[in-house]
Amino acid sequence: MATSKEYLDFILEQLSALEGISCRRMMGEYLIDYRGKLAAYLCDGRLLVQPVPSAMKLLPGAEYDAIYEGGRKKLLRVDDIDNRELLTELFLAMVDELPEPKQKKK
């Protein structure tokens, strides 16, 4: 089940206090970048963030989910998407711990 445009719009609205948020579409789902770094995935109507130390601290007890069924990469699922302050704090805390984007081959 692909993530709806309405869900994307809701998440972007929740993150609207942050400068440097952008999104891109990938195979019916969305990637959320913050300050040029991949911070989160919107997959099957779920917000999944990179499991960096600050995210694990701010989301104690969060479930790990795969991007797709059978996938090996596990990310933290954010269940409290209605809490704008938490989402803002989460992305601000995560940004310095996120990996730099891979350089494209020329």
C-alpha cells in the first residue's frame, strides 16, 4: 500500500517549523530529507526515522520496522505523529548524527 499524498502533506505540515525539509518520491513512497540528509521514510502510511542515538533517546520503546516486508534495514517507527513539538525536536536532534549523502558517480 503506497503512502497517500494527504499523509505526506500532513507530515510536512507537522515539520513546517523546520527550514531545510524536502521530500522526494521513490516507488510510491516518500523520502524526507532534512538539511540535505536523509532523515526519514514515509512507507505504507508510517513515518520511519533513522535509528541514530538521539532518535532512540527521544523515542524510548519505539518499534523497529522494515521499509518493506522482508526488508533487512530496520528503522524506528514514529507513532506520535500528531505531536508537532516532538517531531520538530526529533529532527533537530537527529540532523548532526545523520550520515552525509553519498556522492553520485560521475
